[in-house]
Amino acid sequence: MAQIGSPHVMRGAPALVRSSLRHASLKVELSTPAIGAEVTNIDLADVPADADLVAELRALWLQHKVLFFRGQDITPLQQQAFAACFGTLEPHPTLPMHADAPLILPLFRNLDPAKPNAVERASRENIWHNDLSYVATPSRGAVLRCETCPDTGGDTMWANMVLAYEMLPERIKARIAGMHARHSFEHLFAAQLPIEKRHALAARLPSVDHPVVRTHPESGEKVLFVNQAFTTHFTDFYNFEDVRYGQDFAFEANALMNYLMAQPAIPEYQVRLKWRPGTVAMWDNWATQHYAVADYGREPRKMLRATLKA
């Protein structure tokens, strides 16, 4: 089993020089030993015109799971064009999209702190999750850009779920091999809705089963794929050998699920980003989970997200 400090975990990456004309090479600085890298000497608005640069960024994305870019003064349409270099973009299945860029999702809260009693369109994601794991083909990844954020607070964390699987005890790996779990948005996003609307949404977006351990189709890595937000239960858990009473079965399944859901909270698997206006994060939704820290009270925070379709 690989240790956090072993050669298996990439500790750095050399500066990359593209074949196209450029006065300065890309610079890549590892964020933590486990996950994340900050890429500098790049303007994301220029990326769509440079196929070599797209290929280099894709390789870095697969290697480090999440990439960070600072000081990107780009429009929503330029962000959309950059994200589209890495796959087909998709709108969110339930939330309204940006008026000027139809494949950009605004995520914001408290845009007018002077009106504390006003009804606000808001989003909080302070729970570990994979985006859209409750659909049959969860999104491939996302490109998130900060427009407005608090001076302090509102960070986002990501966890490397390839490493989380790799570090599991071998007996746990053996127990979950080949197992599946149910994913649903109904108990989280739809919980506040009247029962009729909740059932209507559930009929439109029925729950799905995913393998507890998925194989990443591009990297070939094994990934632990259950999350706190959308995974509800195992669908093929059984243990007829050790069960004395029915409650043994239920408690064992629940304990195992809770244990697996707790893995992204381990700090050694994480990276944490302090946002500034113009910061962009690009992550692999198949290989990571993320958590938006909601510690900023009524301070304004506005993010724009492009979602890559599987």
C-alpha cells in the first residue's frame, strides 16, 4: 500500500514549454503531496486557439486531479470557451443558467447584504460530494471561476478519491469489491419541496446505482465513489454468514457506508483553495470530491461554473 510520501504520490512537476510561440513557459507548482497544482504564466482566454496547450493542461489535470489558475480576467463566454476545450459542456438539470453564457451556471448567495430580509437565490455546497452523481453519467469535471468572494472565508476543499481508495485497509477493499450503491438528489436538493413536487422531480430524475469502486476510464485508476450528499445505501450488500438477527445486517451496512463516506474528510487526501476574484479551479469530478466551506455569514460570494459532460 502506498504511503503519502511514497514516489507513487507525485510531489512536483517540471515547467512545461509548448511548441507554439510563447515568451514564458507554463509553471506548475504542486499544492499538496496528494492533490492539486497551481499553473501560472497562462491566460485562459488564449487556450482555445492552442491545441498543444490544451493537451498539456489535460495531462496535468489527469495527474493532479485539480488545477488552479490565478488572475484570470475573463468573461463568462471566455470561460465557457476554455472549458469546452476539454469536453462537451452541459447545463445543470434543475438550476437556471447564465443569461449571457448559456452553459455557465451562476452559484451565488447574499449579493445584496444591505437587504438581509430579501428573498435570495442562493447555493451552498458545504458537504462532500461529486457533482451530479445522482444521474446515470455523472459530469466529467468542472471549471469554476470566482467573481466575488469574502476577504476571509468561503474556501473550497477537494479530496483525492483515488488515494482514498488506495489507502483503504485490504479487508475493506475486499468487502466492497463489485458492490453498488444508490445515488439520489431527492433527500437533499428536493427535501424542502412539497411531496408532490418532490415526487415529480424524482420521476424526472430517478435514482441510479453506481459501483462503489469505479475505474477511471482515462487514467485506469480505481476511485472510491460514494459521497455524503447523494449516496443513500448499498444496493447489493449482503452477509448471510455472520447475521444473528436482522439488525446485524442493517448496522453493518450503515457502519460501512458511514466509514466510506468519511474518507474525503481525511486531511492527508485534501487541498484547500483560498479564492480571490479571477481565480479559476478546474477539477476531475470522477477522481475527486469537493466541499465549499460556508463560514462567511452574509458576505457576498459569486462563482461561475462550467460543467463538463461525461
